[in-house]
Amino acid sequence: MRAYGRRHRRWSRRNPQPLLLVPDEPLTLVVVAAVGRTLFRYRSELAPVFLALVLVVVGSVMHHSRPGAWPLVVVMTVLAATAVGLRGWPWGLTRPAERIYAATATSIAGGWLAAATTLGPTRSPLPTLLILAMVALGVPWWAHRRRRARVRVDRVINAWPNLAEMIGLAGSRIMSATVDTWGWRARVKLRPGQSVTDLVSRVPAIESALGTRPGAVRVEQDPAHAGRCTMRVLAVDPHAGAIPWPGPTARSLADPIELGVFEDATPVRVEMLRRHALIGGTTDSGKSGVLNVILGNLAACTDVVLWGIDLKGGMELRPWASCLARLATTPDEATDLLADAVAILDARAHAASHDNTRVWKPTPKAPALVIVIDEYAELADTAPDAVGHAESIARRGRAVAVDLLAATQRPTQKAMGGGALRSQMSIRVCLRVRERRDVDLILDKGMLADGWHAHTLDAPGKFYVLADGHNQPRRARAYLVTDDLVRQTAARYADQRPQLDPLSRAAIDHQPRPIEPPRPSADDPERTLLMALDQAPADGLSVPELIDLTGMRRTWIYDRLQAHATAGRARQVTRGRWRA
């Protein structure tokens, strides 16, 4: 009919004269077909009436064929009402109110059918009782939001071929649809040659065609088929309000940590063991909230030692100080802390090579080490020496359970050390960003085009997560951790924090520390140079530092360094840095 209507409108524009349509079928058949189409279209609204008619027909047949079978009807009614009321079977009802309604309707229908079987459906007062029951049970049915939503979804499914043609997805079709608490979801089959990227790029057009609010449509790839996907339409935003933090869900670093919930109410679980994590987002996007959720769970773990770096004077991490074994608030302290972490890493790797073990398994007596860095970009600007240590930890720390957790507003290549550190982050949490290109900076190149639209997140705490098991652009909202919860959690687990294992403590104790530089000696600069190289820290001394200590020119320093390197008395640690 729609195709005929389109052809007729095109013909009318070309031939503007009246057109008389004479149906070929008999008028009675046309009327019956129209009534049938109307009944089918409003089948959901007329369900109570259809059920009443079915009860009358079945009751009449049972009364004339087996009037003594009413006890069997009663038994089957009790069993069915019990199954529906307790389990929601077979419709999968989860809400108590829905199960109570279904059990009540089943009981009333079964009781009336049993009476009609033995007495007859026309025996007074059975017809009156049936009409009253139909009205009483019909009012909740007609008012129920899921039924109304199901009707709207059916109409969308019927109209989808025309809508798809208008928005540039001709040939796609909706295979099935289900209604949930927040809206509905549909399985979409794409035309050969179309991909999920085509659907993602047309999300605004889909929202316009469906008449939804902006940002209501979600598209998820079907992992089993490249030509299929799931489309969610949210009538109500499930993340409109904050979600209180239920408390720590992990007792060991090997346990998954719950960051928040997805829009379908399933929890967001990530595994932190032997994984580095990056949290990115603009100001007021909720980075501190996500960081507090992770710290609250790690504080409850008895097999992890926490170190912190907060160059904002400890403003963010200071409330967790009782659970942090070390807290660095200045660039020098941060450099020393990361240098000690590298020493621990080297010691554990050396021990693992002698024991023929591939990974460090955290226990309360040999815990993992997690270093939390707030505002990593500030660390890169003010403590450049610390960046090399952080990159070393990122490259080599996972096997020996020395992990990094970094938070930053915008992880540019400059801030993240040319991308070397960022590439090692296997857990990415992306909150709201100001610019679209920042999505690819935090997550990875090409993620914006694949539907990870973090620039559209409209509330603090909403985020996307990219990690093992989370490869689809699904929106989530982090739990809300109040300041009181932070204080209570830190106080509760402060006495349960483990200590570093003897191997790690020995590595720190034997680690060369920055010392008071030797006073330059004008009488013997050669001796001063050798003393400075001998007492240099693990990352060596730079040439300008050696010039200040010896008071000699740059050319003299380079000549002596080359001579000592040839004689085996000095070596270049990194470019421009030397030690004995």
C-alpha cells in the first residue's frame, strides 16, 4: 500500500486530473480485510478482550465435552500462578509488581474457566464476573508503560524500511526488538556492504527519524557477525542521577574492581593486576571520582602496596595518606619515588630470572606495588627525570607486579613522553573531553570514528572504558564516593596495609640516593670529577652539573669523560648523563 501510494503521488504530480479508484475485490472482502488490519494493529490494546473471548470458547468446549475436568483445571491454574508469581515464567518478569499482576490474572482466568467447565460459560453470574474481571485487569494492562512501549516499538519496526531509506541505510532491517526498563533495543541486520560505522555516522539522523531526544541512540557491534549490530533507544537516561558507591568489591589485586554501572545496570568490572591504567578527561569530568573508586578498592586489598604522586600539594591524594606507604608532593620527591620503584622492579626481575619464574604473584607477604600519579602532565613538565623512570616501569613493570595508575586532563604526546608511556596503558577510562580529537588521544587512534563519542558525555562521572572484555563503546557512570566515604574507608583499612617484601626493601636501601654534591676543588678538578662520578645517582649526572662541581669548561669535561670511559672508569648512563 505504501509503495502504491508513492507511485500514485508521483503520477498525480505529472497528471493533475482526478483519479477514480475502483477496487477489484468484493466490498465485503475489503471491509473484512480492513477490520482484520485494525484488530491486528491494536492487538495489544485488545488483549484483555481477546483473552475473555478465548476463555468463553474454551469454557464452552470443555463444558460440553468434559464437564468433570474442572479439578484438573484448578490444579493447572495453581501451578501456573505459582510459577508466574515466584519466577516470572514464561515471560521473564523481574519486577515484583509485574509478577503479582500476572499471577492474579492467571488465578482469576483459571478460576473462571474451572467454573465455566462445570456450570457452562452462560450460567449466571459468570458472564458478569468475566466482564468485571476483564475491566479490572484491563486497566493496569492498558496503563502499563512496557505495553505502550512495545506498541511504539512495533510501529517503528513496521516503519523502519521507509525510515532506513530516508537516512541512507536502505536495505537494513530490524530482526527483533525487546522493551526494557529504560527504553528498547533492537537487533539490526545491515545490507551487504554496509558496516556498523555507517550506522554510527548516521546516529543523529536516526534520532531525528525516530523522534527521540538527542543522544538517545546507542549502537553496539555484534561480535559474531560484521553485518549485524544492536541498536538501543533510551527513552529515559538511566545515568541521570549519581550512583552511590556500595563500598569495596575487591579483597585482592587479582579480584576485578567495579568502577560503576553501564546503562543496562550491569557493573563495570576491570582487572588491575599486571595492568597499567590511564584516566583522562577535562576539568570537572569526574577523574577524582574514578580515582577514589579505584583507591577505595585497592586500599581494601591486602596484597598491594600503594604509593602516590600528587604535585598539587597532595590535595587529591592526601585523604588517602593513611593507606599510602609513600606520598610525593614535590618534583624531587616524585623523582626519588619513581627511582625507588625502578630499583624494586630490577630486583624482582633479577630474582625471577634466578628462580625461573615468569611473573610475580602478589601475596600479603610479597605484595604488588601500584603507583598512583595524579595529573601526570604536571609531573612531565616539572620533573622530566621522573618521566624516564615512569616509562621504564610502564615497559617492564607488569610481569613483576609494579603497575602505574595515571590520571591527566589531556594525555598529549608531549605530556606522555612521546606516546611511549601511553601505549603501555592497557586500561583506558575516558571521561568527558572538550574536543573530539581528545577521544583518540585518551583511547586510541580511530576510536572516535568507531562510536566512542566521549565529547557528548553530559555529566560528571560518565565515561567509556577500553580494557580486556570492554571493546564496545558502552556508556557507563562511575560510583559517587563522597568525602565522608573516603575518610571512613581510609580509616577502616589503614591498619591492614601490608609492607614491602624484604627483597624490595633491600633494593631501596641499596639504591644510590642523591647526596650532597662534593665541593669543587680548584686545586684538583680531576679528583673532584672522579668523586662526583663515583657518588652519582643511578641515572647519572649531567654535563652542566659536572661543570658546576669542577668549575672547568665544557670541552675539558668532555675530554676527561672520554678518557675515563676508554679506561673503564666511567660510563654514559643515558644521553648526556654519566657515572662511575
